[in-house]
Amino acid sequence: MGEPRTTASTCCYCGVGCGVLIDSEDGRITGVRGDPDHPANAGRLCSKGLSLAQTAQSDAGRALRPAWRPRREAPLAPVDWDTALDHVAARLADVVRRHGPDAVAFYVSGQLLTEDYYVFNKLAKGLVGTNNIDTNSRLCMSSAVTGYKLSLGADGPPTCYEDLDHADTVLIAGSNMAYAHPVLYRRLEAAREARPGTRWIVVDPRRTDTAAMADLHLPIQPGTDVALFNGMLHHLIWEGWLDPDHIAGSTEGFDAVKRMVRDTPPSVAAALCGIRERDLCQAAEWFARSPATLSLYCMGLNQSSHGTDKNLALINLHLATGQIGRAGAGPFSLTGQPNAMGGREVGGMATMLAAHRDIASQTDRAEVAAFWGVDAVSDRPGLAAVDMFQALETGKVKAIWIACTNPAHSLPDLAAVRRALRRAELVVVQEAYADTDTVAYADVLLPASSWGEKDGTVTNSERRISRVRPAVAPPGQARADWRIVAEVGRRMQALLRPGTPDLFPYRTPREIFDEHRALTRGRDLDIGGLDYELLETRGPQQWPFPAGQATGLARRYADGRYATASGRARFQPVPYRPVAVATSARHPFHLTTGRLRDQWHGMSRTGRIAQAFSHAPDPTLDMHPADASRRGLADGDLVRVASRDGAMVLPLRLTEDVPPGSLFAAMHWNAQFLNSGGINEVCNAAVDDKSFQPELKHSAVRVEKAELGWRIRAAIAATDQEDTQRLRAALRPLLAPCGYAALGLRGDASRSVLTLTAAMAAPDEAWLDALAVALDMGASPDVLEYLDRGQGVRKCARWEAGRLRAFLLAGDAGHAEPLIERLLSAEPWSGSRLRVFTPEGGAPARDRTVCQCKGVPESAIAAAIARGADVAALKATLGCGTVCGSCVPELSRLCGASRMSA
């Protein structure tokens, strides 16, 4: 037995960048806690962070050794590392020779470490000679980046987390912080408790848990943010609530913006937004007259064909009122991924060079080329994410290397993405998990290390660089991302530029970081004074941190000097423009997408544990009850949602949290859990003309009832994560033939049940036979079966050691829920086994878990509230909200709803 050890590292989920303490023993991660010494979270973690250890306690589903397809239609077959690396290098070099460097593309991830990103960028731009390297950060942060650069002169928020403690007014726009950034949201709640006069304004079409806690909720029509902010600025100008000294001394271009917003008075803006004019004016007054106003915004602003304009219109408000450069004030873009910032720092995107240099600048290109020791860096702009896959489909790009991301699920217009991957001459996928949607298209699979195994740095939303340290070794033959890229790079260099000095001499991530920081000297993100030793001794640090400084800069532009050539911030006139794909009589609904509280991205990690499904067990399409009533739809109906680009079927969930005319679906479910690629099947591929970020937050769709009368429910108890992965792999091929099908998990760390919900237009006996085989329902005394072919009814159940292990209900599936509860309880079966087909009491309503940490169901919370409990009493009596606190916004909302109905 090895000695238990604790490793300080950083969480791998959102851009908050929480410090974690990883407990491990005998090469296995055994627990995760928040690091009380990390300045980003001071020991707090959300439900996702607290469950990290469980996601890492099994190698099931991991990519454990290199693999390739000897021919395109063949399955992936294991090969040794040298063979895989030689093959990738030779194939990529051949494409470069035959078609030129721009026939190769790299699509990487905001979940890579900075050191990984740096080597990928150097391989693409330094060795291959193409700027065709982009990242899934394009899907979440590029509009914010472009907005900062156009207005303030440089990428990077001017704010810091300490500003949450000092803001008197907080404007939250297009962000459900309670779900997407729970630790920051808890800090914001604590600040409001300490300073009760703090006001929250939330701009969101939906009544999210964040919006429910607002002092003023502005439920604008999707895509009308620019109209809102321009209307607010018009009102501020009219009332004289500006900061003339800041405008005159620190900005330029205000007159053009002033002329532009004349056409958007509050009455016009409110009508466009679908809100009350007095609410718009109230928001404007609070924003301007507050001693300190902080804006927090995320995908609702960024993921839009006019995302940059939305960012600029909001920043215009800050510049006009001087709400920037001091404690509690400023525009703060909340980063979606753990290292989207670090990727931008090293230039790992198609539209930038290392250390925030510009591809269009000859001087910048020459500096990078000289530093790397290459002849030149290409002056041809690279292909951003959506364009990259369109070029792959048309044949302009021949080969693509995808690392740590899942474009076959996350990009818009998934049908086109799949066509592109099938057409490519070479698809290299570098991935920690062997079963993502994109791996199905890989010609070569390179197994990479994952969280808990990686060594390097990441940069969070407040420009704070933290160390990521390995607690355990990677499983199987998995390797660090940077090492894989460097190995291929050395081989390609020998083929393309023989005899030249080694571009990839790295032996440790420390050497890569030192090279990266040398490139930043003299830049706006100068970290010349920061190295691994300082990070080890003094902990996470913010940039800029130039040599000779004692600490990094927490808050930027406090002196009123901005990062533009003139030193003045630039107002940007951005008129309101409607969304790229408007609703119509044929597609009358606005569809928005977003996150759930306990899931992450495509669920390759969170989808491995049952607790992550406890709060939202199934995919749904959310609709207002009035819209459903007009269309003869009911809660739970299967509906077909269709856009101009695609369609899919989802169960309907009726809720007044979405306004009439709008719909909502979570982004997480994909082809590993559904018989489709997820909600991006219907999302259009329109992009912002400045940031090239796709409009994932809005699609025009129609909804109609899916005529799928034959329903199937099945479930099987899993013994552990390996068993869960095995069963999921057996069931996954059965999803495709269905009109609708979804896999889910129920349970907790001690016991989980894999569930299948499916529907077809008519019975399919061959499919049912295959399902029975997958559930091990063969002939046995422990298998009971009922069959009525005439009615399309088939019921099967299997026992193991006197306990129900699995069941299948086809054609008559209404009593599945009690059987799932029986599987979860693992109680010995008593009485006649025939009762499995006709359980007493019918089907109870599903009891959703509100508090994942303590496993507290909604029914227990509702009962306590009915007895008069408030949030404090719920914490004291039930324990909910006392661990990570992610459920506290919902507890507050439930208590508030009870008071409203009393």
C-alpha cells in the first residue's frame, strides 16, 4: 500500500479556475476538496468540482493506447506509439507537400493547458506554416475578445474577482451564473448579504435561478441586447447621468455613438426588447448612478451573429459613465472554459499570434518568426472554427488534427460537420476518452492524459495563472498533450525542414512556459517576472506581471490610460440589427440553448457518474404552457423540433421560466446519450462578422408532436463504472433506429442504474430482441417474460441473487418508475415475481434531486417549506445547501414561490 498524498492543483471545468486539493493513494485519486489558500475560490467548490474524484476513479471509457484505421471503413485497431506518431507525421507532411500548408488544420480546446496550446501553435504557425489553428474557445469567448480589443485596445478583462465584493450594482447579462459559474455566484450572494443595498439587474429571456434572485429582471426577446444597451445609453444622455471627465480625458468617438443612439429612445428599445420602458429606464439609472457598477456576462452575449456588437454596446455604457478601472466597476466577461484565456495568450487561435500579436502586422510576424528561428510566419488569416469545417467539407482543407474537443457534438449544423469529417483525407483525434462523437470519425486516435494527470498552467477569468499538478500517472499508454505534439513536430520537421534547429526541444512543461513568457515581454500581458518557482512559492498570480514587479496587476486601466495607440478607449457605434435567422410563420419559435447545473459540455466526464443526472435526469425541450395549450401539447409529449438546418425529437417540459414564443434546450446531450447529435442538430451556422463566433444562442424553429406511439423503457443496475461503461457501449448502437431514444443514469456513488427511454412509430421485434440481449435477458430461471405480439407489448425482467437486476417494458411502459426505484434500492424481492409487470400504486411522479451533495429530493424540501421552513431552516434540518452551495439559488427560489402562492 502506498502512502496517501495530497496534490494542490486546479479544477478542469469552468473559467473560475478554482484551486483543488487532490487526495490520492496507490496511483488512484480518492478525493477532491477545495483549496482554502487559492484566491479564486478560497476553498469553495461547486457540485461538479466536488464530484471530480468520482469521475477519475475508473479508466472505463478512457483512450488507453494509440489506434488507427488501416482503411477508412475498418474499426480502430491498436498500434504502438512510434507507429502512430510516424504515421501522423508522414501523412501531414505529405498533405503539406501536395496541397500546401493551408490544407492542414488544427482544432484544439480551451481545456488544454497553456503549455499544450503553445506547442500546438508553434507546430501550426512555426513549422507547418499555416494559421489554420482554432479552438472551441471560438464558440464561447471570441466575441468578448473582439469587443475588448476594439474598445479597450487589448484582450483581457479589466476587472478581478475582488470587484464582486465591492459592486453596488451588478448587471448580469446572458449568464445563468448560478449554474455556469456557481462559485462566483456564491461570492456574489455573500457580498449582497454583507451589503444589503446592492442591486442586481439580470438580463435574460428565461427566468433562470439567477434571474429569480434579481432586484430587476429584464426578460428581453432573444437577440435584442444591443437595442437594450443603446436604449439605456440614450436615457443616460437625456438625463445627464454621464461622466464627462472620463469621456473627455480617456475616450474617443463618443459623438458618433451619441448620434447613433438618438434613434433608439427607451420607448423604441423597450418595444424591440419586449419589456416595460420604465424597467429599462430603472436599469439605466441604477447602472449610471451607482457608486460602482459591475457587468458580468457570458454566452448570452457572445454566442450570437452580433455578439461583438452586444459586447461593445455594453462597454459603451461603462465608458460613458466612468464605471471602469476602480473597485467594483467594469465590464467582466466570464470565461466558459478553464483555459480559454491561456490559449489566447499563446496565440492558439486562427486570428492572432503569440502574446496578443496581430497576424496582419508585419512587425509582429517578424518578431515571432525570429524568436522561433523560422523563415516567416504566414500573413494569410487562418480559418476560424465554423469556416474550418466548411473548408474541410469542400475539400479546401484535407487533414485536420482535433485535440481535447468534440466538434461532432459542439459545432452548429452537425450534419455538415459529419460530412466534413467523412470527406477528410486524414482525421487525427487526440483525446482522453475513446467514446466521444468525434472519435467515431478518427483515422488515428492518440490517447492523452486528463485532469489529475497533467502538469502545467492555466489562466482563469481574472487573468490569474495557476499551476496544474499531476496527482497520478496517466492510465495505460496515455501521454501529455504537449509531449504528443512535440513528438509529431520533431518527425515532421525532419521530413519538411531537415537539418534545421530543433523547434521542439522540450523535456518538461516548465521549459515551454519559460519560452512562452519570454515572448510576452513588453506586451500588454507581460509575464516576464513570473516563473514556475514563483508560482510554487507564492501561489497563483495575475498578469501583467513584468520583471521587477512584486505582484501582478489585479485591476486594469485605473489610471484612465487604455491599451490603444492613443491611450484612449474607443466608443464603438453599434446599431441594433435583428438576429441572422429570424422567426417566421414556418419557424415561429426562438430556440435558445444553455447549461445545466451539474453537467459539463458533452458529458464525456460528468456523464460517467449518476449524481450528475440527479438534478436534470433527461433531455427536454422547455416551452411555455400557453404555447403548448394552443398546439394541443402536454407535458412529457415527444415533439419534433426543426429548423432550416436540421431536426430532432425531445420530450416536452412545460415551464413558465421561458416566455411565450421561446424554447430552451440544454447543450450537453449528444450521440453517446441520444439517437442524435444533440440540440446543435438544429442550430444554424451563422457567425459574427467580427469575431467569427457562431450564433448558438438563437435558432428559428417549429415544434410539432412526434407520432411515435410505441414506447419502450428499460433499465439495468450497474455494479461499478466499468460495468456502466460496458452496458452503455452495448446499448448505444440500439439508439440509432429509434424515432427517439435516450440513455441516462440514476443513483449515487454507491449504486447506479442505467436507463433507456425510447419510442418508435411501430413495434420492431428484431430491435427488441437485440435490446434483450444487451440486457442479458436470455432464457434463464431468473428471467421472466410476458409477450403480446398483437398489442406490441413485451415485458421482461431479470433477477440476480434474489434482487431485481434489469427490466424491459415495451408497448406498456407506464410503470417503469417504481421498477427503477426498486433497482436503486437493491432490496431483496419478496412475493410473486409476477408483480414486476403490474406494480401496485401505479407510476409515482419522479422525485428530482435538488441537492446533489446531500441527496435531498424536491419532495422533502417542499414538505419542509410547507411547514414554514426558509433557506436557513432547510440547511439546518435537511443539510441541503451546506456543502457546495450550488443548490442554494434553487432553494431560495422554491421558498420564494411558496410565499407567493400563500
